[in-house]
Amino acid sequence: MSKNSPIGDGQVVQIHYTLQDPDGEVIDTSRGDEPLAYLHGGQNIVPGLERQIAGRAVGDKFVAEVSPEEGYGLSSERPPQRVERDAFPPHIPLEEGMQLMAEGDDGDLTPIWILEVDGDDVVISMDHPLAGVPLTFDIEIVATRAASAEEMAHGHPHGPGGHHH
Ligand code: ZN
């Protein structure tokens, strides 16, 4: 595979990104740190960004606008809930911004996010903190390579910028 073939499934892609909300506030950035590595086609990043990176090549710089539908989802508009700390298993350290899977009465797992830990109370939301938010990504494609068989099996990249285990 040539070093600069178009990006597609099965490639480990390293990107620098800066994520901004519609007010221009920087939510997250890789710049000043090592680039993020992800497995293209592995659903490691939001679908709207992965779709706009497909077909690009190393050295490309562009801005990707991602709608909530292709980002972190629409807001359920369900208000946050205050629950007792005792509702969570005691061995799980709860931190603001954490995502957990909650088991409903029907046994289905639903993601929840911890908004706040307030003494004996925990404030939770059914929505990702960026649900309903249009996202603007400033992207630079830094490097690409073919994923190894092990990375394909795990569904994520190993090595610099990827998983370490
Ligand atoms: Zn792995």
C-alpha cells in the first residue's frame, strides 16, 4: 500500500484535532500532545467525522462540521436526575464526566453520564454531555498505516496514540 493512499476501513489513522462547539469554545484538542490514533471503520470516533475523513490522505487539513445525529446523538431532553450514591456499586469510583452502563428493569443496558458528585448524591444524565451539540472539528491527517490482524480483532489501534495493554 502506498503511503498516501486514500483512507478507508482497516487503516490506523493518526490525526490532530481541535473540537469546538457552536460558540467557538474549544472542547478538546490533541494539539500540543501526541496525535490521536484510531481504527478507521472501527467506530472509534463519531460517525460524521469518520465519514468525512474517508478518502482523505496524509497531509490533508480540513474542517469537518458534524451534526448531533452523526455526532453524540440528539438530546433526549430528559432532565438530569439526582440519585443516592448507594444506588451505585460501592467499588466503582464515581467522577464527574464518567460514563457508566446502567441496567434497567428489563435488563437492557443504557449509558448514563455522571454530571456531578455532591456528597451522598450523584447527579446523572441519560445524555452524552455533547448530545444535541453541533460539532466543528479542525483536522489534520498526520499518518496512516494498515492495521494489524490483532488490532482488527480488538477493534482499536495499539502503539503510539492508541491503546496500551
Ligand atoms: Zn487491543
